[in-house]
Amino acid sequence: MRKNFSIKWLIEHVNKFNATSADSYQDEREGKSMLLETILHEAGMYKGFSYLSADELEGDAMSVGIREQKEDGSWNFDDTDRTRVAYFIHYLL
């Protein structure tokens, strides 16, 4: 029997987890993100990601994916967590 699942549900689940999980769950964020990226690429739906800033985090989430923008226009990645990201998808018709 073949099972289907909602890619929209999965991206919402991973994005929420990446924004709300405690810092100690970094390995879990990395694993979920790797799985999601693989699925999105295979489905032709991957559209990239953005790093999460402090105002996009909730609950126990303390570390950030990106800090404020510098005066020269570049972004500050000092002392950040590369697993604090949100994914985007292409919607196929």
C-alpha cells in the first residue's frame, strides 16, 4: 500500500521546530532540515531558505541564525546557529 504525505505540512513542521526548539536540539534541527531539503529537491519544489533572526524565534529558542545587518550592508553571523532557518518552496500546479 502506498502512503502519501503533505509536503506543505512537513515544511511547516520543520520551520516551526527550527524556530521554537531549545538550543540543545541542534542535531534534531539539522536532521529534519537535511531530510526536508532532500525531499524538496527531489520534488522540484526547493526555493531556498533564510536564517532566523531573534524576532522570528519563539519559546525556548535562544540562539539565532543571523544577527543584525552591519553598516556596510553585510550581515553579522557572529555566534550564530546555522540550524535556525526557515524554508521556502515552489508550489507546483
